[in-house]
Amino acid sequence: MIGKIFRAIWTGVDGFRKVIHLVLMIFVFVLMLAALGSGQTPVNIKDGTVLLLNPSGVLVHELSAGELDLELLRMNDDPPPETLVRDVVRALRHAAEDDRIAAVLVDIDGLAGGGFTKLQDIATAMREFRESGKPMISYSSWYGQSGYLLASQADEVFVHDYGGVDIRGMGRWRMYYAEMFNKLGIDPHIFRIGEYKSFVEPYFRNSMSDEDRQSAEQWLGALWGEYQREVTEARELASDALDQYAANLTEALEGAGGDLARVNLEAGLIDAIHNDETFKEYMKERFGDSEDGEYHKVGFADYLTVADRENPPYSDDENKVGVVVVAGSIIDGSAGPGAAAGDSIAKLVRHAAEEEDIKALVLQVDSPGGSAFASEVISGAVATVTEAGKPVVVSMSSVAASGGYYVAAEADEIWAYSGTITGSIGVGAVFFTAPRLLERIGFTEDGLGTTPLSEQGRIGRDLDESLRRQVDSQIGRVYERFVGHVSQGRGMTFEEVDGIGRGRVWIGSDAASINLVDNIGTLEDAAESAAGLAGLEEGEYSVERIKRKRPFLTGLSEFFQLRLARLKQRLGIGSEPDRFMDAVQQARKILNAELDQLAQLNDPRGFYYHCGTCAAY
């Protein structure tokens, strides 16, 4: 008996010893990986350094990629798929006051685009940098319309002799599927309230409706006017210079023998034509080191790392203005960064309500809307902040329409840019049945149900009148709830909101004139206003972004993968690219992107506050 007791004790002690041993082994392994994997070349910023402003991918307010993905891209010298707008702005502001930075070189070859207001934020920071008296030079092989808005802010704009500037104006084109569905035998059933609610139109029309065309002409024209103003003022051109350029491009190209760069030069869009070698010599002459003749440059991401280490961002432990980002289509459920999932966003908003050090909340909205249910979940969470006695201010970015407007409507203040696309107060739904298609290919359906409702909504049966009436009744209530929600938040009558609603899209400057927004300004303006509403003076608070945290096991897994990848890189293991796997990965990304779009239509009732018109802006 005593022997059994001692054996049991020893077994427990031995098990505990093994656990401790395993923990120590893991700890030592982590230290070894950290020592081997962290040896990266330090960034050297010497006097006369040129800051390379080279945003890549899409401009965003919140990254969707994890640390592992981004670090692996950096290790392979691949550009990241997204760039944070605030990182570009902060780098420019640091550089303006940093005596070691002699100039900024703008290279937008890797820029895939970004919403108009995001471009405006960076353009403003570029103009502020130029006020420091330091030169800003832009050189790229090709300027798309988005990239050229940034390039035009530079003192000098150069282009490769085989390149050019591609300015086409604003447009909106969509595919329409009605005839295709008819030929296939698929029957779309459309429900909407709001003659301007056009996101359902491609399913039952073959062309734009008159209402959609009228609305698009208005906001696209206003947006194009904003773009022209930004460019022509920066380049000191006539206010209609871009209209004239577009109208005469064909003849100008023919006269220049197809040389687009020359046409751009004659139009005043660029200052000179270079190739890579002549431009490099130009930069060496202006900013070259007297010792080696080369000019030294640092990427803005690396520079920002150094700048933040030397001058850590101010943080106030007691008084904070929290910022929650609502970016992308609003979907039901939970998701990681980069998706506006209702439950996930609501959790962040409730955190702002509960934390004592957060005195006010700024909701940064960059969304065309989506799930009506998820929009309601987010709006309900925003109400808890108000109930906690804290002010809520909304900062609208490029798009804050339909569900994006719904989550903003009851804020104490709404700020927008003059080029923000907003409004689209309406609701729509679409369901499909395909009895003709199924019959044609030989499928039949049979069964039974306990009530008449059991057979409703099946893809192999026509939509019966009873179900249609049910959906009509519910969608009417959803629209009334939307209009009533805006009416209460904006202090307007139901009729006033309905008059400017019906799914119609408005540009920020027009939205301000009809009381959909309160002020025109930036995120910083909105944060300053939120602090003022909370009784905080300048210098008494810090602005803190409330972020979604990655699960512990996910973070631990990424940590080990990242350290191993760095170790393999230093040892030269697996450095040869696998072209086949690269192709597979690319195909997987394309497929995932298509599936992600389908997954976003996940409202539990199938009702959407969604602005299909403005999702691309």
C-alpha cells in the first residue's frame, strides 16, 4: 500500500519534471531562434538621405494581412499588398522636421490604387512637407490616375521615356445579367425600396436605370471636379486642363508619333522625360555623397521604424480618444482585421464604452455597407458608448454609404471629406429560383412538408405569392427602420429623410448641405472635435486605435514560422523560388477573392443596406 502511494507521488513528480523540462526546452529554442533570426541589417539614416515614398498595393486604414505575411514579403523584397495611409502621412511629417532628410523621392509604380479621400490625405501631407523648403521629386515608369494625383504634388514630375500619364476621368461601368439569366432559365426575384437603390439592378436589367444614371452623373461629376482641382492647382494649370487633355488626346498622340510621354510634357503634366540611368545620374548630381558619389535613400516604412524609435508617439494613460475602423463590406458574424464583421466591430466599440481611460470614440467608416443585420449590431454597440456618457464622432473616409451610413447616423457629429461618397439610404434583396434550368437538365424535385411554409423558398420551385408578400412586408419594415434611425440621429422628419433617401448617393460636399453630415474635414479634425466634446484640451489626450487582437495560438504559430523563415533565409535554405507553387498560390488568391465576395452576402435574412454603385470608390 505504501509502495503504491510512493509510486503515485513519484509519477506525479516525474510528470511535473517532464513538463518543466519541456517548457525550458521551448524557452531555449525560442531564444536561439530569436538570436539567429533577428539579425537584420540596421537602417542607417545619414545626413543628406533621400526619403523614398513608395506606397505599394492598395491604400487602406486597416491592414488585413498578419505580421507573418507582411514580414515574409519584406524578406523576399516583395511589396506588401496594402499600405496604411497614416504610415505615409506620419513618415512625411517626421521627414519635414528631420535635418538628416534632404528630399523626398516619390515612386508610385507599386501603387494599385486607393479611395479618393485616402489620396487626398497623402496629397495634403505632401504639400505640408514641401512647406519645409525641401525638394520633392517624382519619378515612375507609369502614372495611373490615382498615382498621378500624388505625383502632381511634387516640385518636379519625371516619367520614363517609354512610360506616360494615364488620365481617363471618372467612370462607373457594370455588367448586367438579366438576359443571361433568362437564357439559362434562372429567375431573379428582386425586392427593394428606393428607386435609386441600384445594387440589385444588374440582376433584372440589361442597362442602367434613368435614376441610377442621373445619380451617378451628379456624384461622378463632383468627384472628377475634386480630382481636377487637386491636380491643376498643384501643377499650376488651367482649371479645365484635364478636360482639354482628354478631349484632344487622340490628335495629340497622332501628332507626337504615339509618344505619350512627349504629349504629357507638352500638356504640362510632367517636367522632363528620363530613363532609369539618366534619372539616377540626375539624383546623384543633386544629392550624391561627396565621398562615393552615390545618393542614399531609405524607404518610408524603414524610416518610420527608426523615427518611432527615436521619437515614440505620445500616449496618455488616462485620457484617450479611441478610434475604431469600420472598413470594407459589412458582414454578419466575426472576422479578423480587414473585414467589417458586425460582431467583431461591436466588441471593439463596447470596449471603448467600458474602458475608463477612453473618453470619446471616433468611428472611422470606409464602407459601402452590406448586411442589414450586422449594421444593426454595430449601431447597437455605438449606442452603448453614448449611454456611457461618452461622445461619438464619425469620420467618413472614401465611402460611408447605406449600411456604412446606418452605423454613423446616431453619432454626436459626422465629419466627411468633400469627396466622400455617402447616403444610399435604402434596402434591397435578391433571391433566385431555377425550375426552368433544373427541368432542362433533367432534375426533378419532390417531397412533402408539415405546413405550407415548408416548400417556400426552394430553388426548384417558383416564388409563390405568399412568400413574395412576406418578403415585401419585411423589407418595408427594414426600410422604415432605416429612415427612422436616420431621422432620430439627424433630427429630421421621416419625410425629409425619405426625400433625400430612396437609395440615392451623395458626395460629401452635397451631403453637408442636406444635413446628412455636419462638417467637412479629416480624421484628425474629427478626433479633435471628439476630444472637445469630452472636455479635453489640446495636449491633454492621445488618440489610440482600438484593434482586434489575433488569437494567442495564431500569434504563437506565426512567431515560430517567422523566426524559422528568418533562420532559413540567413542559412540560405529554400531560397530558390518554386515557380509552380508561385502560380498555384496566385491562382488560390484569385479564387479566394471571388469566394470572399460571395461570403460577404451573409445576412441571416438576406436583406442588405449595400451601395453597389460606390463599392469601388
